[in-house]
Amino acid sequence: MALRNLPWRGLVCSESVRCFEFPIRFYANKAKLRKHRPMILKRIERRAQAYPVRATIPVAKEALVTRDILFHGVSILLKSIPIMACKFCPEIFIGEQGHKIRTCWGYKHRAKNRVHEWVRGGLNDILVPVQAFHLHNMFQPVITHNQRFDFERIPAVLELCWQAGAYPNDENLSSSNWSLEAANDSVQGGESLSPRDLTSVAQQTLNAWEILRSGVEKLLLVYPVKVCKHCSEVHVGPSGHKARLCGVFKYESWRGSHFWMKATVDDLVPPKIVWSQRPKDPAVLVDEGRRFYGRVPAVLDLCSKGGALVPAKYNCMKKVKDQNLIYVYGLSGADLRPVRRNQFHLLVLQSKWNSCCIKQTRGSLYH
């Protein structure tokens, strides 16, 4: 009987879930479980009283302020800097026209390695909205599938800051401000900015983006946040909800349950990686140079084209120090492709050999 009171490690295996171990506590009878149930509930209540942590309240307030600065700054920059979005996939490009890199998967991933069809993008394409259920209390009962319409959906960052003790205004929690496109349309005077003012706005926006991600990363060390392994659903709380909205398996359709795991800062503030165009790159990025181009977050690329100074830690992503890359024209004179400098002499010899063979076939005596 004494062995039943010790925590054993159980093993669970199924066809859809791989085997994993978890601690199990056995009780001798139900009477003993009823005896310990009030103590367990009291511990849960005491745990709820320990939150919010006082040391994280200034971090949460700063994250709320920088979030507003980030949205306002990106909205202003979009008035002067164009952005292109693919019609059939989430790919975007900061510039007048899109690239020719064949990375489009088509509608519902029905095709592969296709050329993108570009349309005009907006604010939602750069700042991807991530929403979560707004809880009344952090340690409230788990939301069931039938209760999914009883709770409001707000941005996940706002929910995390609210649970951290920074209570947003009613205007920030109203449904009219959840639409980022509406916030983008409300910004006026973005086209008439001088280059100096545009650089100042871009620098402030980049600093706000860095502070926001740093603040969210600090809050994730204290407050539990879950993300689904198979989809982008986020839940701010000690345990995920039970709303069957995943639909990762075909046989489950929309009634699939989420597979919760620990969330990171990229799940709450997605970086949205895009292709970066350097000054030495061609006007339109080609598919042959995809392994030579850099890939950076969309906000970083937008602010750098607005005149902001990019931190040195992103040089490896932008491939700034790649000085061994040059661009040459092919035999037709129309296709432009990148070549390494140590391989340039081989290309010259190959082109001379091809021209020599062509002239020999035409009957020329010149080699």
C-alpha cells in the first residue's frame, strides 16, 4: 500500500501519439482522493494569488507602449515604401515589384516551385495578427469546445500583458482596434514626410520592434503560454483550451484537438522572414541566386529601406560581407546570374570554348 503513494512514471502509447513518460500518482481509494481534493484546490487558489509578479509589471507596460509605436510606425512607412504580397501564399517582398524566385506552393499547397503572382500588400502581411482567448482569470477552468464562443478573442500580446499586470485601456481591447488594416487607414500624412523624418520614423519603429520582442521574451520566462504543434493557435495560460479547431488530420476535419507545447517569442510576435535586396543585387531577384541572397524579418527590411541603421547582429542574415559574389550575363546576354569570384575564370574559359566551337562549325579559321 505504501508503494501506491509514490509518484511512478507511466508510459502511454497510441497509433497517432508517440510514446512518452509522465508522472502518475495513485491513491489507495476514492475516499483518500476526496480527502486531498480540498488541499489541492486550495493550492491552486494560493498559486493564483502569486500573480501578477510585481517585477514584470513595468516590462508588460513597456511592451504595450512599444506595440502601439510599432503599429503606428509601420503604418507610416507603408505610405512611402511599397510592399508586394503573393496572391496564393504568405510570401511578401518589400519593393516596387516582386522577385522571380520560385518558392510559391500555390493555392492550398497544390503546386510546388512556382513563380509568385504579386498584388499590393498591407499591414497584416508584415505584422501577422496572432489572437488568443481573453481569460477572466489565469487559473480559471479549462475552456471546453462548447464554451469557445463565450470568450472574446484579442491579440495574444495584449492578453499576455494583461495577465502580467499591465491593464490596457478599453480602447485597446475594443473589437474596432483589433483590425490592423483599420489602424493603417487611420494614419494620415505619411506621403508628405521628408527623408529625414522618414529615417527618424524608421529608426523608432525598429527600436520598438526590438523592445517588444525583448519584453515578450522576458514575460514568457514567468507566465506560461502554449502553442499548438500543428497549427499557429496560441493560448495564454497554464494549460491549453479544449476547443477542437486544429484540423491537422484529414479524418478529424475541423474537430481536431490541439497538441500543446511551450510557446516562444516567434509564436506571439512572428518575424515574417522575407528576401533582402542588397545594393549589389540586381533590380529583380532571380531564382538562380536564391542561395546567395539574404533573408531577414519583414519589419527589419522595411525599416532599413526607410533609412534606419540595422544592428550588426543581422549582418549574417543579410549576408552583407559576401564580397565574393559577382553577376555575369550568359551567352544570350539576357539572363543575369550570380557567380563566385573563384569560379569566374572557369566560366570565362567555358564561354571562350563555346564561342570557339561555334565559329568552327561556321567554317571560320579564327580560334
